[in-house]
Amino acid sequence: MKILTSQQIRNVDTETIKREAISSLELMKRASTAFYNWFIEKYSNKHTSVLLFSGIGNNGGDGLVIARLLYKSGYNVKVCVVEYSNRYSEDCVHNLRRAKAENISIIKIADESQIPDISKYDVIIDGIFGTGLSREVSGIAESVIKRINDSGITILSIDVPSGLFLERKTTFAVKAAETVTFQIPKLALFLPENHLFTGNVTIIDIGLNKRLISETESYIYFTEKQDIRNLLKPLSKFAHKGTEGHVIIIGGSLGKCGSVCLSTKAALKTGCGLVTAYLPKCGMQVIQINFPEAMAIEDNGEKYITSIDFEMKPDAIGLGIGMGQNVETQTALHDFLIGGNIFPLVIDADGLNILAKNQDWLKLLQPNTILTPHPGELSRLIGEWSDDYDKIQKTRLFAQEYNLIVVVKGAYTLIIDSENIYVNSSGTPALATAGSGDVLTGMITSLLAQGYKPIDAARVGVYLHGITSDMTMQTIHPRSFIASDIIENIGNAYSNLEKDR
């Protein structure tokens, strides 16, 4: 699903009206009806009292139509029109006139003294500003939003939280519990710095012209279940361990060999036919007892890796987990990179930290090598950033310079290569647990070994990793979810993806 800019969204709205020969009021009705249908499913009790804040533009018009639909259905609705200007849009004026004719309780707010008592309502619906906002919120709109945010009442935002900018940093906006956005995902809704504003995000279809959206150019995509389902390779009836890929996981040091156990097990659970752990002598007994399905190669070093040397020819390598940054380990990594080893490669954890200390080694990486940093590791690679947009831009330039794929881990993990950005839609805070990244490294490496293109391996691996937590929300509390729970649910995640394929 394409993520578009605010200008592109306006163009899609305008062209939908032209191509489908409908009025702007009809498109507004489609959007408002879609929000209304979402609302009544979530709040089926018609005793729910609703205070709706409308602006004077088309987002306000959407709010007024929603108010009319709710009022007709028997909900207790009051509308506050926030007059931050006297320049109403035509469609907003039309729907304001209709709402008054239907005897909906409406007040206009031009100064702070006119803001009503919010505390007696069950739900606030925010429709003050939409995606076209271009300057900081001030005046009466700022006062209203502060009062809304301080109310302690559940806030639902129409399309975007009022005050949220789509293409630059937001410092002040409505703090929604739920944002119900119209058909086209917006990047701002999925950025860490905006999570206090956006709450849970739901995308609803409002009947925009799908062909028109497909014709609109974008390099940013929101990855959904169907996208990943379409990427899955079928499992042949005649498959055997020799046809499904061989992974080598390289890492571990004294006290950190558990990471290699997690990664190797995740690789095998994700579907590769063979997995070998390469780790120092102190980890040999650990891996053999913990995970008997894995083969193992013992490094010459007792407590950490001192060389990377093997005769096997794996289909993919995962490198860096628990490896430490000892000087000999760094030399071992350098020698491996210059040794003419051409294998699909995933680098994580200390592998990334070593590269950050030796940035000239980045040029030694094969094209489409996958890096999987958390924010701290990313900052060591690309430098500090001023905000999320700056972070994305710097990561994109970094990926382009070295022809790499960078998996920026976090809520709505970003997968950035030299051409595109993919925003992942699966996962919960349950994944914020020790070893979660080690598991992801094993999963992505496994998919590489099975013959997936690097960008597809990253996308499928990240999505599978995420839905293990989505699927277990009712059975494992997010606070108690651990990395081993991810591994144990990889098979269920596949089943979930392949259902109704």
C-alpha cells in the first residue's frame, strides 16, 4: 500500500472527483460514512455521549457529516465549531447548514470562554484540522486542543490528529487514543516521535479511485498481510534439508552464547534445511545441549571469536550477535570481509558496532547486505539525527551510498534500501525484550538461504517476527513475552499468513 505526501493526497481527492464524476460533497460523505461505520462497531452502545470538535475546512466538514450520522442513529452528539478563521470551506458551510436544520446541538468557539465543559462526555471526536495543515497551531485552536488533551477523555481523530504535520516534525497536536485515517497511509502516523499524538492507527477505505492511487508515484510503502502473503514461496512436496538452504550463524562470546542459540533456532524454525553455529570454544557445549538440531563449528578462541574460517558453503550467513568487540574479533571480521567470501549476509549487534568503529569497512560489504540496527546502533553508523524525518533521510542516503538494506528496528520497523522505504505493520510492544533482535537475525538469514531476494527476506522476516506477538496478545501478556515465545510461534505465524491463500 503506497504512502503518499499531503499534496499527492489532495491530488488523489481531486482526481477521484473528476474521474468518477462525483461532487466533493459525495466524497466527503463516503469518508464520513466509513468513519461512522467504524465508530458504531466500536461504540455500539448508543448511550455513548459524543463531543465533536469541527474545524472550518473540509476536515471539519467530515466531522459535521459524522455528527449528523451519529445523531440520526440515536447517539447524544454535541458539535463545537472551532472558528480559528472566518474562511469556511464551501463543503463545511453546506454541512453546517444541514446539521443546524437537523437540530443538532452546535456551538461556535471563537475565544477560550466559549469552550464547554468537556468532562461530562464519554468520547471526543477531533475534526479540527486535516492533512493540509501548513503552519503551527495557535490562537483559539491551540487553546481548544490543550483543553482536549487535558480532559482525560478518549479522543478519536478523523484522518489525522489535529496539528500533526505530514512532512515535518510535530511539536504540538491532539493526543488521540485512536486515529482513523482515510485509505492512504501517512508516514507521520507511524513515526516514533508522533506516537503520543497518533495512538492506535486504523486505515479505512473511503472509495478513493484505486487505479489513480496505483498510478501515483511513491517510494514509501506500508506493508500489510496480503503483501507478505504474496511474497511467500511454496514448500515443494519433494523438499528436503538439502533443498531448503544452509545457514551459518556467527557470533557469541563468554556470557553471550545464548544469543547464538536463539538465532540458530529461529533460523531453523523459519524454514531453512540446515543451520550451523560458529562460535568460540566456550559456546560449544552450550549450543550442543541447548539446540541439538544445530551443527556447530568451534573457533580457535576460548572466550571470543579470533578468526572466521570454515570449509562449508552456506547459502546465507548471519553475523554479529553476542560477538563482542575484542580487537581480535574485529580483525577476524575484517579478514572475513576481504577474503572473497560471497554469501548473502545479515549483520546485527556487535557486527554493526565493529563496522561503526571502522566505517571504511562498509565498502567491503556485498551489495544488498542486510543490516538490522536498533536506534543506538543506527546512530553509531549514520550519526545523530534531529528528528525522525532526518533519521529516515540519513538512513536512506547511507543505504544508497553503500548499496545496503537497513532494517531500522522499532514499532513500525522501517526497511530501507537504495530505492524504497517499507513500513512494517505487524508487532506489539511485547517484542521489546532481550533476544528479540537475535531471533530476527536468524529469521531473515533463514529466508535468504531459502532463496528469497534480500529485500523480500527482510520484509517477510520482519513481518513474521511481528505477528508472533500480534497472535499471542490474548494468551501471553506483553510484559511476559520473551524471545523464545517468538521462536515457538513462527510456525503459527506461517499458518496465519497462509490461511485462505
